[in-house]
Amino acid sequence: MLTVFEALELVAQSALPLAARSVPLGEALGTRLAEAIVSDIDSPPFDKSMLDGYAIDVQDSSPNRQIVEEVIAGGVPHHSVKPGTTIRVMTGAPMPEGANAVVKHEDTSLMSDTTVKLPDTLPHEGYGIFLRGSSFHAGEEVLPAGKRLRSIDLALLAEVGCGKVEVVPHPRVAVLATGNELVECGESLAPGQIRNSNSPMLVAALREVGATPVELGIARDDPGELKSAIETGLEADVLLITGGVSAGVMDLVPGILTELGVTKVFHKVRMKPGKPLWYGVRELAGHRTLVFGLPGNPVSTLVSFVLFVKPSLTALGGAAFEQSPALRGTLTTSAIHRGGRPTYHPCQLGQAMDASLSVRPLPWRGSADLAALTRANGLIVLPAGDYELTVGTAVEVMRL
């Protein structure tokens, strides 16, 4: 049986960036640039006023100036500043020729509609002016390839005229729950039934990491129904199937995946929870789909998602394949481990008095104990073996 590290290496080999495509600026948030962005303009494209005030020549000592014009943002000055004159400018307005500073409006006094009195002490040369090209010049790279686009980056792209951008798109991820026992969350339960908690959890987790979920609902343990749903899911970049991958009579998923051309990479990983994890890849007509058969119990599902699916989505989106960073914390209560598999145990992470990370293991009744996971914000990584860890022991943890 593979270790977690060995399984991650195999997933990383097939989790390659998606093909770049051009998208409108409004759809680019959270994606990564497929190419560097080079500006077609100087920024700002002209010397502009940063204040509401009066454009002056600081070498002119005239205390009172004739106002010859007013220029607003979007306007163009038609006069130049000459001795004894000034031009009223608004924030963002182009600076007129002959001016080398701006006096704040509140530092002046209007003598008449056409005359303004300046303060005794004038600002220094360049005050209140955003010079052309101060931010960047035409031909300069403003955003590198691989940059994950934030809202402020979209503003910069708009400034340099990028109505569309070449990006690595968000992965489309199909989510399929399987099992005769499942009903949707709004339905009443008959004997032997449980509500489908995995799909809402996975859809939310996908949105948190910037992927685009495609909800396929529930498929019963019927070969025809499963095959139809899985065929639809294979059109996505990633297919997540919960349930049907253990070793029960009705665990049909692996055989159907093979029938549909999915090549198994591995089945089962030495970990707890999540041992039955199944992973495969389908290549068809130039389209690759990564397929994760996740165990049906919700804690197993989420742990498998955090360990394997999340770094895969990051890689598909154009970044490095990296697992959630491991941290070191200190146990505030003791912990006992039994068994030959590493365990990812729900815990509550906090901050100790010395600002270090404190770790409190939570009571946990196994992979179906969803309530325990709702109280957790982390996982303790407990190595295989039989042992007890005392209070104050340093342990490896992962944030949820």
C-alpha cells in the first residue's frame, strides 16, 4: 500500500496546468496569467494634478494671479501658465504648460471670479503633480506570467487596455455522490437512509479554492445509472466521486471507471481516515480528466480532499503542486495513537501565551463523525505506531 508521500508524487505527475485561454477581464479574478502583461502606455499618460487647486510656476513671485482657465479631469488645457497667471485644476486634470506645482485650493483666497491670492510660502517644485510615466512606462512589464489575479490586478489590466487576458482557467470539477442510502438534504429519512452531506461540503470547498464546481447529484448503486453519471462527470477537468470505492459487493465505481477508459494510478493509501482513496486519469481526444474516488464517510472525504485534491487543483490552475503547509504546534492535552497507519486527527489550533501554536486534540469517533470535524480548525499528523504523546509534545499539524 502506498504512503501518502508516494501517492502525492503520483498525483503530481498528472496534475498539469490546463491549457491557457482568453477570457474577458470580468472572468479573470483568481486565475493565473498565462503570459506577462506589457503596458502600451506610460502611467500616468500625462503630467496630472493630484489636487484640487491652482497650477503655478513657483519661480513667479506674484502674490495675486489671474485665473485664465479651469481644467477638470478629462479636459485639456488650452492656455499655458505665464507670469502673473494661474490655471485652476481639478484632481486628475492634465497639467498646463508653464506650470511646475499645484497650490491647494484651501490655501488660497479668491479676490474675485478671475483673481486668486496665493499663500506667502509657495509649495516646492513638483508638489501636487503626478509626472508622466512615474508609475511605469510603455513597453514595461507590469504583471508577470503566473501571477494570481486579485481585484487590484484587474484594475491595472484595465488601465493598460486588457479587455481580455490569456489565463490558466479555473478547473471545472464535477461532484458525484453514490449510494442507495443517500437522499438530498431537504428530504425526510426512511429507515436505513442518510442525507448527502459530502456534496455540499465538497462544492463549498471547491469554491473556497477557486475551482468551478459542477454538481451531478446522487447516483444509485446501479451500473447503468452510475455509468451515465460518471460519463457526464468525465467531461470536467476533475471528477470527484464519493462512495463506491471500498470493497463491498455494491462498490461498483472502479470497474465502471475502467470501462470508461480511466486508467487506475493507485487504489488505497496508508492513512487514516481515507485509506480506500482511488485515483486515475482519463486521456481522450486531447482532454485529460483526473478522477478521485473518495471514501464515502465525510471525515475521510474532507481529509482526502485536503491532502490530494486541493494541491491538484492548484497545479491545474497554473501554480506549483504543493500540499497544505505543515506547521509545528504544542499539545495542550495528551494524545494516544494506536495502529499501523498515520492518522489525521481533528484538533483545535490556538495561540499560546508565548505566541506559539497550541494544539488541542478533539474527541473523535472515526471517519463518520462529522460533528467532531465542525469543531476542528486543524488536523494533527500522528505517525503510525502505538504510543502516547504527553502535554507539551511538539506535533505536526495542518490547518483546515
